[in-house]
Amino acid sequence: MVKISKEAALAYHQTGRPGKIEVKPTKAYRTQTDLSLAYSPGVAYPCLEIQQNPDDAYKYTDKGNLVAVISNGTAVLGLGDIGAMSGKPVMEGKGLLFKIYGGIDVFDIEVAEKDPEKFCEAVERIAPTFGGINLEDIKAPECFYIEDRLKRTLDIPVMHDDQHGTAIISAAGLKNALEVAGKDISKVKIVVNGAGAAAISCTKLYMALGARKENIVMLDSKGVISIARNDLNDQKRFFATTRTDIHTLAEAVDGADVFVGLSKGNVLSKDMVKTMSKDPVIFALANPVPEISYEDAMEARPDVLMSTGRTDYPNQINNVIGFPYIFRGALDVHATAINEEMKMAAVLAIADLAKQPVPDVVNDVYKVNNLTFGRDYFIPKPVDPRLITEVSAAVAKAAMDSGVARAPITDWAEYKHSLSVLLGQETKLTQKLYATAKAHPQRVVFAEAIHPTMLKAAVQAKAEGICQPILLGNEERIEKLAEELDLNLEGIEIVNLRHDREADRRERYAHILAEKRQREGYTFQEANDKMFERNYFGMMMVETGEADAFITGLYTKYSNTIKVVNEVIGIRPEYKHFGTMHIINSPRGTLYIADTLVNQNPATEELVDLAELAARSVTFFNEEPVVAMISHSNFGSDNTVGTQKVRDAVRILQQKHPELPIDGEMQIGFALDKELRDSQYPFTRLKGMNVNTLVFPNLTSARSSYKMLQMLDADVEIIGPIQMGLNKPIHFTDFGASVRDVVNITAVAVIDAYVTKIKNQTE
């Protein structure tokens, strides 16, 4: 894990605009007419409609997508009772997670009130503003009363995530872990260490799954909760065991099948684990230090099925797997509550998702992540893009079936599609890229290590576990720049191609290149001279297998880079051309644009290759390509040379690939507007489909399209250029690329390198 320092955390929250969330207008506001519609006098009309029918608030306001994250700061993370104001950064952070994972707007509300009655009164008075309420960081036992009362008095979903979020995710994990172990939940012995809000809620949900109360032992800070004790509140008394022969954790876990820790770190010893039954299930969920470390548990019992709350170990119990999608489903049907049926639906949807084939950012046939249902994978990863569709839909359906939905869904396919494009793939795609790259880090050469952006990106990529960087350049200059930028180069290799420690490497590369190109007029001396250029030297490192991928482009002109890559690496034998694409992540979905860098004015043959490469690349990112060949005309409405080449390419492609959804030529508006296209041109092969891949007729139009979007829309994320069609993982950056841009390309290059290795091993 990347170490988080106090200074870095404070700078993150303070730099630029303080805090983590903001409010943005969603309607036009630039003209006087806009303002008159937004406020007086136009705003009166929706007000009167809502007065007549209160449910119209969902139609005319943001109520249906607005959640309040409310806390009094009495149980903030692991910090305890630090007060309402001190807990505000956490509540803002929760709001950020709601937004990036569920597309849900949030107002964080910190209430300086510890009295449960007065706290509830405050929440009840502001409730009309919201479509749902997420209670957060409120200590037990007050949290039980507060949630119960608000669920009774309010007609919108109310959920205390500290209780139910952990319960839902861990219940899904427990269900699957027991299935892997071949155990019946109704027969297993369960030990729950902790008796706070989360522990109580978790245990009740385990019982709803089939666990028997008489098989459960719960402990608090004083030991086993049994009927012999007279210091128990109502919640603890419910779980008091009739066994009076056990008092300590060591005695409780002896022979147990399941340990669930919701307490504090390092309380479960290796000796205790050794006394548990065969194939024990251990959920050590204290954070950041679990009740027992993953390493100690595995050393004590190699047959253990283990979960923690940490990201750096398998089977993370993370509330973000649940709450954004539970509220998403509840909001979308205007639910009056989040009930037990909806929570159980979320449990089953999450559990089922872990059993399905795992989506990768590469084609499934390459099996990059190698994640399959079993001991090391029985809970979906937080970045799984299917969570929003599967969990939200399951919750929404359960709300309808249980009678708490006010706006039922009729078209489930369309609903799931709307969820998948709600946030585009902005966060999900980049997180998938990083997760896959982290699983298989490769050796990546950074050509321009003396460029501050490239050097920062290389260091950051290493810190995030994406790759093992190799920096090309002068050691002294790189080290001086790193010192100026306060970058840690420990563990990063620097190769000075002019004074290489491997004395014969440059000459060895020159001999290889000269032999490879000897029928093209190359001499050894000419090749040797080229080895003083970073692009030639770096690409030869990849060509010879001494590195796995190569990043360049911040300094070098594209024309020169293209020349070098053709000479050193070459194009895949099944193609005659190569190109690049850019990925555009936007709130309306993901688009793949080609060719954005290489081919200035491609002829028909080149367009055919580019379209095939684009389709292959989209499949690489685990999506089904739907391709539109772009022009200024639609299906023969213009007969100039520029449109004819596109039309000819479409004809060839449709003959070669009858299974591929591809059509054109067509204008961009018709490509992206399914209803308009289908109504005007019902014969199109793309009928009923949402286009995700655009192949432009020339470099100018392709490049201008993504650049304009990048400049005009801050919510659009651009990843690229991504090479298509080269023999080896050689990747380019855009001039002026940011550090994050370069890190994104590095992640793609790492995955490309790993996929190439897997492919070579199987051929």
C-alpha cells in the first residue's frame, strides 16, 4: 500500500478548493431567460405542482438523487467521539464515494447534538430535502434507537451504514466462504468478537441467512456475553449464550468454524487459530490493524479462508461494495424505506457476483487477473463495474416486491443500461486498469526521464505498484531533478545509454538492428549511431526482452517516433498499418476514438486496418465493439472522394466480419444518437445499438474531436494515445500530458505487456 503521511493528507484536503465535494448547476443559467426559469417567476410553477402532489418533488427537483450523510461525530472511524465538526472530512469523503460509485449527490450534515431525541428531531425537520438518509459514525447504543425511530417517522430510506453496510458485505462473504469450505451455515459455530453497532447488525444478518442463534458466541471488551452476566443492554442480551463454561476469546474459538472480528487489532493469536475447526473462516475486520494479520493467520492455518478490511489482501470487506448501490436502487424506485428484503437482495447479488466470470480490462481469453471463485476470491472487488447494475437492480426489485417502491421499474434491461452509463466509466475504467496492472507489474522504460512529468509519473507508477520503472537518461541530471521535485528514486533503475554499465549492450543492440534491417540499407555503424538516441535504445530494450514496455512522446515529435517504431519493433504481421486510439470517459459512457496520432489521411485499405484494430482494442478493454465509420455524409448522401473511401472500407469490413456491428459512412450526430439514426436509417446494421467506437476519416477530425471535448468538459477523462497494431508494447504520450495521463498510459502498457507474454506462452 502507498504510505499516507499527515502532510500529504492535509495537502490533499487543502490544496485548491478546500474539501472534497461541491455543488454544480445542472440546468442552463447564462441568459436572463434561463435565470427566470430557474428562479423567479418560473420556479413558482413546479412549486405549485409539488404542493398539489408532493411526489412531484422527485420530478422537478434533485430529491430523487440526493442523500444526506448525517453524523453527530460520536464514533468517527477509529477516532471515537471527536465531535460533529471534526468528523466533517469523513462525511465529505462519504459523499465523494456516493458520487463516484453511485452517481448520487450528497449534502453532508454534521449535527452538534448527542441527545438521541433532539438529534432525531433535527433530522426529521430537514428530511423533506432528501431522497434518502445515510446515518454515519454514531455510537452505540444510541445509533440503534436513532435509526429505528427515523425509519418509523420518515417516508424515505434511512440506513446506518456502520451497521448494515458491513453486515451486508460480510454476510455475502460469509455465504460464499462457507460454500467454498463446504459447510452448512445452519450448523457452523460462529464467534463474533465485538458487540457494537456493526457486530450486532452483522450477526442478525447472518441469522437471516440461516445461522442458528444457539451456535453463535459474541464477546465484548469484558469477555463472552452470556446469560450469567447482569451488565448487558438489550442488544447484547439478545445474543447472550447459555454456555457458562466459556469466558475468554481463546475458549470461544476452540472448535469454532467462523471468527468475525469487529473489535481491535491483534487480539486473535496464532495459537487460537490453530484450535479452530477444519477450513476455518476468519473475518478480521478491525482497521487498519486487523484482529490477526493475514500472514499470521495463513501461517497458523494454511487452510484458512481469510478476509480483512484492507485493500492489500484478498477478500476485502469494504462498505463501498454496498452502500452506493443500495441507495442507488432505493432512490431509483422512490422507495419509502430500506427494509430487510432490500438488504438481503444486496447480500445475494454481491455473493452471486463473485461466482461469475471476472471482467478484466483485457479480453477474457487472456485471463489477466486469474480471479476465479475460491479461497482467494469470494467477495467482488470494489472496482467491479458490474456492482452498480447487479446490486442496484436487485435492491430496486426487492423494494418493488416488498411494497415500498413508489416508482416501479418496467424495463429492466434499459434500467441496467442507464446504470452502466450513469458515470461513464471514468473511475471504474481507470481503477480496473490500475488493479490489473498491480496484479502483474512489468518492467517499463521511460524514455524521457529528465522531463519532470515523466519522472513524476515513473515514481508514482512505482509507488502505486503498477510497474518497475527503468529511467533512460543521465544519472546526475535525473537525481538532481528528483531532489528538486522531492521524489524518492529508491529501487528505480537508471540507464545512461551514453555511458551504460553494460559495456557491450549498445553494440549488441546495433548488431541486432543492423541484421534485422540489412536489406533496407542498414549498416552496423549507422545502427550503432542510432543507439545514442533514447527511442532507439529504449525500444531495443523491449525488442530484446530486457524490458517489457516502453513509454515515450513528451519531447519527441510523433513523426520521428513513428519512424523509429517501424524500424525497431514493426507492425503485427496480420496488418499493414498501425494506429492509436483515445478513450473518452464521460457521464454518458465510454467512447473509443481512432486514429488519433499516426495516419494523417488514410486510404480505404488503411481505414479497414484501423477499424479492425479499433474493434480488437475495444475487446481488449472487455467491451463489445459497436463501430461507426464517421464522415460528413450519411450512407451515400455525398459522393466525393473522401466519403467514397469510407464507404468502400465499410463494404469490405462488413464482408470480412459479418458478425461485427459496424456501419457507415455517417455523421457523428447520427452515430451517437441511436433514436435519430434508427428512425432515419432503419436499415443500418447498428439498429438498436449504442455506438462505442468511432473511426474517423482522417487524423485532423479524430484528434480535434477528443481535444475539443478535453478542453470544454471538465467531467470528461481522456486516456491515450493507446497504440494499436505494433508487435511489442510501445506506447506514446500526448505532448503536454499530465502526470496522471502518463500513469494511465503506463497501466495500459503494463497490461499490454502482460497480455503479450501470456499470448506468446500459449502459441
